[in-house]
Amino acid sequence: MANQDTEPMSRLLKLAKKFNCFYLSGFHAGDCRAFVVDGQQIGLVRQDVMKELLNYPQVFQVHPEYVQLNPAFRDYAERSAKVDEVLREWRGGGKFIALHGWREEYYDVRSQFNTPPLFKMDRSATSLFGIRKYGVDINGYVMDPVKGLSIWLQKRSPNKQTWPGYWDNCVSGGLSVGFGINETAIKEASEEAGIPNHLLTKLKSAGCVSLFFESERGLFPNTEFVYDLELPVDFVPKNGDGEVETFELLPVSECLERVLSSHFKTTSVPVSIDFLIRHGYITPENEPNFIQIMELLHVPLQTMYNQPHRKHKIAANGETNNDGLERI
């Protein structure tokens, strides 16, 4: 039997492995430590960040097996303020490239998606702590009478802090503090693409995709809530918030080539692939690595941090119990 590692790898599978490069690295074989708040693992910390955290022992406690936010901080407001103080000091000192994207936009940090938030953090800093982020993506598409299914893509503004000038899905945005999923979808559709409310009545929830990417900016365990939106043939998106340079409508085959190119935002690729699978353009018949790709579109981020993978289970008071278990 041929070894799986020697079997031909399609371009799509190579791309799926790229946007899950951290997941497939085995989490650097233990080089990262769990980030714990109120006895719950909510992230991962790389060695480069850990070295800086050692300078703030009153805020972050670095243990051999995990990093803990000081358990003396008891509530959302206090935790948020203490973390923010450190992050602003780092930003002022130019410590991490990730913080160049600081935008005074905060994400709630939770142990699980539907649990109460433990604290908030500027979105640019979440990658430094491997915080799971949630966003919304809208596939805007047209049933063209000549070209068939065609998809609207946006080219990100060259002034964007992240992925400037890259191609992206029609509409996307993160879940900021105070905004729900559907609420974010409607807000971003209006701001990014000028889609009026009467067209948004056709907005259809289409599940979600998850990935675990790593770049020089840090770790990106991202879950994107996906929506499909059929638009009129004569509708042209128009940006209203300065974050998009242009929009382009592409037939399916050209869209796929654009997604496969090096000019498409890597962490947005799963949304496009998922759309093309659900609409029958990527199938087990035409994609030899179909099953592997399907799996890599749905990395189990919601359970990953809470599996028994570290040698010490972390109690709510910050103490550890020797139970022979390991946490990621």
C-alpha cells in the first residue's frame, strides 16, 4: 500500500495545510504553554511572548506547564484593565508586529463561545495569546445568465493593517464586544459592500469553518460563521468604510484560481472552499484529497483547549494536580 505521505497532493490540499499550519505542526511539540484564566484554558502562548510575560509577574504568572492570569483579578473589568495596561506598554515599545494593527476594537475572551466573557482584549493582541476568534463571512454571489454562478470578491485596501492589498471574500468582519453574529453580518454588509437592508433579507446562514493558522503575528485559531447571499445581477457592491479597494465579480473557475493564488488572504480561503463544496463545484469526483480537505475546514477548536493533554490539571485557584494528564 502506498504511504499517504508519498501520494500526490492537490493544490487545494496544500492550501488547506497552509491555513492549518499550526494545527498540523503538532502545536510545536509542546513549545507553547496553555494560557489560563479563572482555571480555564483560553489560549496558547508561544516562547517569544512568554519571555516578555516574565517581566510582569504581578499580572501574568509563568509556570513550567502553563501561563496564568493572576487569579487575584476576579472580574471582567479588572482583568481587562490589567491586560490592557501591559498590551499598551508593549505597543508603545514596539514589542510585537501584531500590535501594529491596534485599532481600539475589542474582542471578548471566553472559555467557550456561549459562556460569559472573562475579559476583553484588543483584537490585534489576540494572536499573541492564541485566543480563539470568531468572525462572519458573507459569500455574495450572482446567477449570471451567461457565465453561470459568479462570486463577488473584494480587494482589501492597501492601508489595511493586516493582509493589505490581498483578495478576500465579499464581506467579512470579526465579532466585536457588544455585537451578535447576525448583527455583525448585517453591519459589515452595509459598511463594507453597501448592501441595502432589503437585499439582506435573502441572507442565509450556512454553518461555519474553523482553522488554526500561524504567522509572524502569532497564532490564529479562527472560527468563521458563514453566510450565503444571492445578489441581483445588476447590483455592484460599493465600499463605505475605506477598507476595500475594489470589488470584482468572477465566474466559479476564475474565482477558484484567484483563491489558489498567493494574492488571496490565507485565513479567508476556507470560506471560499466551503462555498464551492456546498454548491457542488468541488466534489469527491474532481478533488482527489476531498476528505482531507473537508476535515481541515473544521478543526475542533471548541474542544481542543479543554482536552486532557498536560501533565497537570489546572485548578481554579491556580494550583495543579498531578494526575498524569496532559493538556494542549
